[in-house]
Amino acid sequence: MGLAPGILSALQQFRSSLLDASDRFNQLHPIFVDWQLSGYALWLSEKIAHKLTEIQEIENYLLLHGHPLDIQIPQSPIVPANPIEAMEEITRQEVSCSLVIIAALGLPALSSDRLSDMFIRDLVEEQTEEEATASELLERSRLFYTGQPPLWGLTLINDWLHQ
């Protein structure tokens, strides 16, 4: 039982955006380690694991409906100058993922495919929470960032992330 073309395309696009985000997050992880922000590094590691879980859920759903998986082309490397630039990129990736999956809610085919409708709505809910968390952490980090080590303000948030 195949999916309607619009639903298939939307899920493939969302999977691709999640793969891009996961790839980018793996590239950004070392900056938090280098700046001795282990709480941020831990938070990002959990975010990567969550993205990989979501990717697996989508892949399972596509395979269940008899659709092959497309191959992902890695993004070009990014090297942020500081933790705030890394957080900005994380937030951009989350917004990008959100835009892709939210657009899927308007697909006419969802009205006749209740299972896909519920699956996509769950993905939207999960993704909007991910975006909100990243945005909030970015804004809090901006408030406390002084631009130079030692990162007194960021260490407060870093310690909070360890909890």
C-alpha cells in the first residue's frame, strides 16, 4: 500500500531536512567541547540522538508503505567562531525542519489517509517543540554571552543543562 505522492514527497523532504540537521549538529558539537561547555555538548548530543530516532521512524514508515529511501548528500562543513554562532545555526536547522513538515499539513491527500495524517501531526508537534527549545536556549545564551572566555554567563546555562 503506497503513499500518495504528496505525502511521500513531504516525508522524504522532512527526512532529508532531519538528516541535514543531524549532519550539521555533528559538525557543531566540537565547538561546545572546545569552549568547555559540556552541558551544551550534552544537550546537542541528545538532540542528535533524537533526530536519528525521528529519521528511523520516518524510514520505518516509508518502508512499511513499500517506498525506497533516497540517498542523502552531506552539507558543506561549517566552523562557527563562537558558541552563539553555533546556537544560531542549530536554531536555523530546526526552523528549516519545521517549515518542511508544517507545510505537509496542508496536503489534500491527508484527508483520505488518516494514518499518515496522525503520523505527520505527531512529527509537527515534536518538531515545533524542538524548534522552540533551541530558540529559547539561543535567546538565553545571547543574554549571557560576553564574547570572550571565560564564559561566565554561558557557564550558568551550561550548568543548568547538566541537570
